[in-house]
Amino acid sequence: MSATGSSNTVRRRSRSGLAVLFGALVPLLATLLLGAPGASARAEPTTSGAAARTAAPAAAPTVAPAAALTEVTGFGTNPSNLQMYLYVPDSVTANPAVVVAVHYCTGSGPAMYSGTEYASLADRYGFIVVYPSVTRASKCFDVSSPQALRRGGGSDPVGIKSMVDWVTRTYSADTSRIFATGISSGAMMTNVLLGDYPDVFAAGAAFSGVPFGCFATTDGSEWNSACSGGTVIHTPQEWGNLVRTAYPGYTGPRPRMQVWHGTEDDVLRYPNFGEEIKQWTNVLGVSQTPAATDSPQSGWTRTRYGATGDRAPVEAISLQGVGHNLYAYGMAARVLTFFGLDSSGPGPQPQPGACKVTVTTNAWSTGLTGSVTITNTGTARIEGWKLAFTLPSGQTVTNGWGATYAPASGAVTATNATYNGTITPNASVGIGYQANHGGNSGPPTTFTLNGTVCAVS
């Protein structure tokens, strides 16, 4: 069907203060709708049913009415027939940030809009919110199929990526400030989106989820009982490899991750919280030992990994005695703090380019020496630093100088010594280590300094 115009289907929804009642995940009977990708399209005339979401391209995108929940149809490739709902505040900023808010099983985009405060926060800070909505019978997102667990493989992640692309084109959104958050099934999809599209998303926040790849199945089922029961356990490296396999060859920056979980979750059991931490600390190349631990609210334990501030590479919040229906009003504001969106305009999150690392190795038969120079290329003085990197497989640190190194292999964090913790702008610090190797004597390829990705030379 060819479009003859470019308007959007507008659906206004009441934004009441009612909390969402989150349906528990159950083993699903419906098979996934994994049809061939639909034709790329933009917003188009009001059309009903699936035809509206797979129609031919319209001439040009049309912006959505301000301060109203709007269904955008024909937004692009959409192999699993998702719906796209959009909220654009009256106060939308130039080159706005984008938050993708992903619903729970049995939910919908409009329910996520009404039951969370992201839209009202968008009114305050000027970002745009995208609410994907499942049309399959289960109303759960596909986080299980092989198609969903690889970049561009098909199913729901491809449709959500098309939504982000549509918003980016239509509103000239800031591509360095695209974020994802979700609850339950949406939390699992948040993990999947950050794994499939690390070049798209800057950070994610997952409420009551599981690690990327934990729910994987190959028999067409959407449900993985072993994962939901918390019995799928891997090493950090194994979890990290699942993420890296989703986009083979990608070497760029990885998105930061915030995870939330209740200790009494009886749907997606609490061990999944620890497995998420293992996965994302490995992916981001930071230590599994917390850099900071505190209790921002009674019954909460918050741990931060790789840095101590509000935008650490990984932040994890455990809620004592709380079940699966974890999300409550006020939490979204904490998400925005982690994202760096709790002020108008671009957030203060660290940007790549504030540091540079020069690294060389000198090897012999079974050992090597690594020499690392850290340069502060930013404009602010660094007081105390942690340099995170991942050693190539088979390498183990046996000795080091200029820093303490932990752990000895895999994702390593080098922490400053007492005499070199300050790095003024344009100044450098040299450190080094000795390591055994099993044949691969190369240097690490990526480094983060206090959570900021460094240029490498």
C-alpha cells in the first residue's frame, strides 16, 4: 500500500498518577511473530491494523503533536509488527536526548506512558520519550530468539532501532544521548538493545531483568525456566562474550548500565542481578569489586563499579525484601541522574576524548612487560583515578608498578598509587605491569579512566 501523505495517528492518553500493576511473567503459549522485515517507512496517514505499520514510505516525516501521546505509523523496518508511541514535550530542546521506555509483559506503550513519570520528566528536561508496544498475544518482548540476540538479526530490536532512527531524523536528536530503560520484559529488552546496538545507546537502566542472552532459546519458545529461576550462571568473561558476539568486530565505546532488583523476586530470581553485574562489568572492562557502596534509601544497597560518581560505568541497586513488581514513582528521576539528563540541554556525563592512553608490550617466550602512559586531555584536574581494561585471553598479571592491579586477569582495574593520583590537564602518568601469556602477547585495546573511554595510541 502506498502512502498519500504524512500525518500521524494521534492518541491522547491521561497521564494519571496511578502506578502500573505489573503482570508476572508466565510460560508463554504464543509463538513469536518473526515475519520478513517490512518496507522502510515514515509517518503516514491514519490506517488501521498491521497495514499501517508496514506501508510504503511516505514523502517526509511529520513531527508529532506536542505534549500528547502519539502513535507513529510506518516508522521503518518492523519485522515483528511493533507499535511506536511517542511523547514530545512542549519544551523539547534543540537536538534533544531520546529515552526508549520499554514495557513489561501484559503491558503496552500507553500503559508505560501512564504508569511511569518519564513523560512528566520530559516536560521538565526537554527530552523525547519513545514507548514501543508489543502486538503479539503474550505482550512480552522477544529476548529469546536467535534473531533478537544479534545486531540486525530481526524481531523486536530491529523495530525499536527503526523507531530511534525515525526520531533522530525527524527531530535532529542528539545521537550521543540515546538511552533505554525497561521493566521486567522491558528490562530484559534493555539488556538486549545495549548488546545489539552499543553504537546507538549511551546507557540503559533495567528494572527486574536478566543478563543479555540468559533467556536464549532455539525451539521457538519465549520462556527460559532455567534463566527465570536464576540457575544460569556464567563467568564474567562468558557473559561478556555473549554481548560481544551480538556485534562481532565492534571495538567502540560500550553503553553504561544501571540494574535494579528485589531480593524476593519470585519471577526472575535474584541471582540474575549478580549475573547482570558480572556481565556488564566485564563488557565495560571494570573491576567486579565495587568502587563505592552506599544506601540511598532504607533497604537499598547501591554499588558502583569502575567509578564512584552518579554516572559510573555500572550501577546496581538491590532492594531488600522487595519482589518482582519493583518499580515505584521516584525511581525514574534516579534513572535520569544516571543517564545525565536531569538538567535541560546536554547532560554532564563524561565524554570520550578526556583522556589518552599509550600502551606497548615487550614479550618473550612466556612473559611480557606492558608500559602504559595515561594523559589527561580534558580541562579538569583528576584527583584519584582507576584505569580499566581487559587483558587478552591467556595473560595474567604477575607484578605491577605505579598502580595496584585487580584482578590479575580478564577485566582488570589499575588504581593509582598514593604518589600519582593527581593528573592535571595535559599531564601524564606512567605505569606498567609484568604478565605471563599463553601465546597472545598483545596489549589491551580499550581503556576507560574513571568511566570515560580513552583514545588509544
